[in-house]
Amino acid sequence: MDDLEFYRTQSPVTDPGRPLDLPADPGTLAKVVGGVLVHRDWAATFGVDLPEHRRDEADIRFVAAMLERLGSLDERPPSARLAVTCRDFVVLLVALLRACGIPARARAGFAGYFVDGFNDDHWVAEVWQDGRGWYLLDAQVAGGPPGIYDTGDLDPLDVPRDGFLVGGQAWQECRTGRRDPATVGVRSAGLSGLWEAQGNVVRDLAALAGAEVLPWDSWGIIPAHYDELPEPDRALLDRVATVSTAGGPLRAAREALGWDPRLAVPPELTRRPA
């Protein structure tokens, strides 16, 4: 199976569990996703007073479970949408794109278009178009009403590469001093630095290899704080970051996950319940 065929094929996470009849247009599909999901941290912007217990909806790991909870992909009021995170917008969109035969994959990294001067933890979709190659699509922004996210003149259907840093690129730029680590992280939680980039280096590699984990999944080398990492471990992440930044190829991503047991994705994070 070549790379494009692999990214046309559903992963255990994106498999919808049933046939889907959809228009093969990324922009239209992003609107479909936006009509059934609302970001739990942006719910108030949509006029939704989200009860605390509904924040747990973001723990739904598999697209099939999302669809079972939703019942259909019909647009609904924001209060009736699943309350999720950016990752869920992406995996649902990737599932719909793959169902239409369009190669697509999730990318974990940092967006520089929500807050001036800061690169916030975020996920986007990467979509293949013949004659164009891979391009970035922000499913969360594209699926929402125009202007609600205050991202200026950003085209969410064609996010510039300097607007979204995949995990590996953020790591490389912080490690080499091209970017201040204090400008990379989770602004709402007051978290920044190379440890924040460290997690998305590994999560992005996992997504490239077909394992779309949750944004807070932590295993192996991820929990070890950057300040306490020995230099060989930092060098290992430098190598991983090179694969993430290049976007593979698939064989390289799979090989990289085998470089160290601490990189391998635990099976329970992508194993669908029986």
C-alpha cells in the first residue's frame, strides 16, 4: 500500500463503522463537521452555557462512537452538538474525507493565529490534492461562522505553513533558538516551553503513522519533563522532529516509532472496544 492509499484508508480511530454518503468536497465536509461539533472551550462564544459534566464528551476517542452519540450528521443548534476539542474536529473531518476516497491525516502542533505572538496547542487536518500535494485545513475554524474565531484574514481551508507549526517544527525552532519556547504551549492553562512541544512531536508522529490519539494522551517519553531529559533523549526527539516536520513519508514515520520503545503508541489508545 502506498502512502496515498494508506491515508485514504480509515484507521481504527477514524473508522465510522458504517457507510457514509457525502459530497467529496473538503470545504463542504468541514461545514458538516462544524454543524455537529462545538469546541468545549468556545461554547460560550456560540451562546452555550456548557455544564461541567459535558466537558467529558471530549474523551470520546473513536469516530464511530461520536457518530453513535450524534445519531446523524444533520446540522443542529450549538447546544445540541458534541462538546469536543480541536482534535475531534480533525478526526471527524479526516474520517469523512477518507470515506470519500480523499487522502487525509491529522496533524498535531501549534496555531499562531488565535493569539498574537503565541503558538497555541492545536490540531488541523492535512489533505491531499493531485497537482497540489498536501495542504492544511483547520476544521474547527472552517466549520464555524465567519469571524467567530477572530483569526483575521486566515483562510481556514488553506492554512499557511508558517501559521501552523506541526509538532516537529515547533520543537526544532525552539531547540535551535529560532523561536522563543515561551511562545509555544497552551495559553489558557499558562503552559509553555519545550516540554509542551515535546508532547506534540510524539503525537504528530503517531498520527502520521495512523494512530490519532487524544491531545492529552501521555506515554513513554512524553511525561518526562524536558528539563530532566538526558541529552540522548533530546537527540532522539530531534530525530523524531525531523520526520514530523517532513510529514513522513509513511515508512519513515513507522520506522521512527520503533526507534525507542517509549515512542510506540500503547495499543489501548487505538484499540476499539469489542
